[in-house]
Amino acid sequence: ETGVTQTPRHLVMGMTNKKSLKCEQHLGHNAMYWYKQSAKKPLELMFVYSLEERVENNSVPSRFSPECPNSSHLFLHLHTLQPEDSALYLCASSQGSGTGRSYGYTFGSGTRLTVV
Amino acid sequence: AQSVAQPEDQVNVAEGNPLTVKCTYSVSGNPYLFWYVQYPNRGLQFLLKYITGDNLVKGSYGFEAEFNKSQTSFHLKKPSALVSDSALYFCAVRDDSNYQLIWGAGTKLIIKP
């Protein structure tokens, strides 16, 4: 285990469902991220939470809603998703801010989401 | 615009042979470069990074990467491939505007016995 835990590992949901992905880290990191991974495409940064700020990728649809109640937990709330949202959703954490933030990310194993 | 490119979708290498996975980048300032590996059904794992200093960077599992400023490349290398090296490899560069990582599309490395 990397120290970043994601649940569930697999999720199948209908387009009218509401579900949430959970990420938990006990590394003492102060920044957490949601990424979308689709086959043969670059990782897509969806959201960043750090002590200083929440950063959103403006291209992420509003049917994805993040929540970060504290520095160890991160959620991604899903509602009325589309089949093209099927992908591997990865959570990551890092320590440091600004320039320090990019000195290595620790990733979870991901949630494989299938929208039917 | 800052970017990173991995020109090969897949690389096939026989076990015991040297391997190279290519990465080129475009940044406005000094590049901060990274390689990550993803094994099946797992998240990405950090392999190595170049921030400054020697152009040859050594990382985990016997991998190394060579930073070439004139060619704007950061190719991943290993002298002798193992079947267990088969995985998806991602190159990334730091975006100087927000310090986030910009990722390549990944290269699937297949090592055949």
C-alpha cells in the first residue's frame, strides 16, 4: 500500500444514480488531488485541494463535485453521470506548497468507474 | 504552452535487452521532470525526477533517465529489461504557472521472455 487509500475499487452506476468516491491519506501530506485516467490519454487533473486553495479544472462538468473535509480525506461526489465518464479515477497527495508541491505525488490505486 | 509528449504508445523489448522509453517536453523556464510507473490495477508510482544537477538521474528498480536540454528530452532507460518491468510509464513536467504536473499520455512497455 502506498499510504493513499481509495474506495471503492470498482463502481458501476446508472446515469441517474448518486455515488461518492472516497480517498484517505495518512502520510501527513497537505495537498490532495483528483485525476481522471482514460485509455491512451494524459492524466486529467480535475481538482486540487491544499492549505492555500482549491483549484478546479474549469473543463470538469458540474456533475462532479469534490469535498475535502480535512487534510486527510477527499471525496468526489457523482451525480447524473454520462457513459463517457467511465474511467479510472485516481486520488493523489503531496507534501509542500508552491514549488514543493510537485516534488513527488503519492497515488492511490484508483476507482474503476463504469457508467451504464 | 508547456507540454510533454511521449511519442510511442507501446514499446516492445526482449528480456535482458536495454530499454528506452521516450519523452520530450516544452517549458518556458527550467524544467522539472518526472517519471512514474503504473502496474495493472494500481495507481502511479514515482520512479525518478530531474530538478537540477547531473543529467543522468537514477531512480527506483534500476531505472535511470537522461536529461538532454538541447533536445528537450528526458528518456527513461534501463540496461537490462525484466519481464516484471512490463507496465505503463508516464512522463510529466511541472507547469511553472501553477506548479501542477503536466502529464504525457503514457507508454505501454511490454517485456517479452
